[in-house]
Amino acid sequence: MPPFIPAHSTMILATGAMEMIFGLMLLNPETQVLAAWLLLALLVLFLPVHVHMLRSEEASLKLPKWILILRIPLQFALMYWVYQYTLG
């Protein structure tokens, strides 16, 4: 987690809960478009975390560099997938 983000533990719990709630909202046709936009915003907000993990040895969790690099294009692929739900 980048140092400029306050309350790391709280933020991790909150974003995890949001991911689950928004994911469940995708299952309901009435809330699907809203959930997709909220998930898309969350995925954009996660990008700095992925970059921080790539740049910081301590934050990398000892994951191989290639995995950390692969996570960034995967994030964009997930954004595109979620975007498909915003189209209704």
C-alpha cells in the first residue's frame, strides 16, 4: 500500500468489502450498471497500489518481478471486462 494512503488496514478491509458488495450487485440486473461503474472506479484506484508494489522491494511481498509487471495489464483487462457491464 503506498505510503500516501492513510489507515492501511482499514482501507484494505473497506476495499475488500466494497469489491464483494459491488460484485454481488453485478448479479442483479437492476443494479448491474451502477455496480460496474463502482467496480471500474475501484480498479482505477488500485492501479497506484500495483505500481507501488512493483517499485518497492518491501511492498512487493517477495513476489517475482514478472508477476508484479503482469498485474498491471491484467488490471486493464479487468477494467475492460467490467466496462462491458456498463453498456447495459
